[in-house]
Amino acid sequence: MQYGSAKKILSAAMEGEITFVAQALARRSGLAGEVATDELLSGSERRVMTLLRVAGVRRELAARLLAGIGDLLGIADPGRAIATFDGMSTDEVDGARSWLAADAGYRAAVARLEQH
């Protein structure tokens, strides 16, 4: 079984091993572990669902994660979250992947510019 297999990710999530889940999603998506952890623990439905889509998580696993640990991730409405997951286009996922893979310093600079 692979490090990032759905069964291992779900099992780890149900055991509360959120760090393992984040690292597995990072590996599946090609993102840095810190980036995946930040997205997973952001408390933002959109950011969490985007991470799952970028990592190539299937809808069934996404729904099971929401049912099992959605509250731990700050997601109060799993139905709305899965609708967000379903509604993301391939272009949105590809754009998010590019953004999340960009250098952290660059992303921070853009965020600062957006604040002004």
C-alpha cells in the first residue's frame, strides 16, 4: 500500500493523525508539507477542498474525511463543503496547484500587495 493511499489516509484521519494526513496529501499533490498542513488546518472550507482536489482525492474519500473529521478541520457544513469540492473546475484546480506550489516568499509578497 502506498504512503498516500486512500485507506491509509482515512485510517490516519480517524485516529487523529492530522500531520500524517497533511503529509500524505502533500506527497500526492507535489506540495511542500508545510503548505499542505496550512491548507488542511486553515479552517476554510474552500482551502481544504482545494487541497483535496489538488491532491487528486476522489469524492468518496473527501466525503468520508468530512464525515469523520470535518469538525476538526473547522468545516461545519459537510454538505456545502462537498458541493464546493464538486463545483471546482479543472482550471481552478490547476491554478490552485500552481499558486500553492509557488515560493512561500512570493505568495506572502502578493498577499501583502493585496492588503494595500
